[in-house]
Amino acid sequence: TGLPFTEPDKVVGAAHLGQSGVDEWASALLQFAGGIVAELSCSISLDQDNVLRIFGTKGRIEVPDFWFAGGNRDVGQGRIDLIRAGHARETISVNETRHVYSFEVDGAGEAILAGRQEFAWPGMSWADSLGTLRVLDKWRAAVGLEYE
């Protein structure tokens, strides 16, 4: 789209709401301009496959344990797998020694010291954060989840 972020044109969702009203597991389909579709799932009570997958016409990219793509200190190096039809799997090792959240702390500190109120790129801008919240609102509405 040429934009630093974009919001989906359509959000469809389903969820299991537990006895307390909490969405214990939920899935969404997001449809973007240009025919791009994203499928999301999350849960607090299911053991889901924690892999980011990006599918394309020539193959796919997989990032196991994507929250720790730079490497979870408990399991070693992070990796990004490129899987292309007719080619051997290519693995890119990510040997980052810092915890993923340390980047957020550093980004916030840099912004504060520079007198800015938001992260520098590639951090999320306020507009991107607000766009994400609008999508989450649509997802919650689609599954009938309301906060009091």
C-alpha cells in the first residue's frame, strides 16, 4: 500500500467466551486492500502453535516463537525460515543477546531524551497504535465481547 501501516477493510471474528466473560480463545480474519488476508488466533487457555507464517505465491516465511524471533534466552537463537517451492529450506539465524522487550525500553528512553512523544521508525507510531485498537474493537464486536 505504500503506507507505514494499514487497517483492514473487513474484520470477521469468532471466540469462546468463558464463564467469566473473558475471551479464552479467539480467531479473526482480516481482509486488506489488494487481496491480502490475515488469519489471527490467540488464547489464554489453549496450547496453540506459536508460529508466524506469511504465505505468498512462491513460498512462505515461518518464524517459530515469533515473540522471541531474536532468540529466547531459554531455547537459543531465533530463526526465520524461508520455504520456497522447488528449493531447500533456508534458515536465517538471529543471534540477538538482548530480550525482545529491552528494545521497547530503549526506544522509549531515546524518544523521551529527544523530546518526542512516540517511537522512531520502526517502532509503532501513535497512528499505528490507534489503528490497531480500532481493529481490536471490531474483533471484539464481532465476537460479542464488551467491557463494562
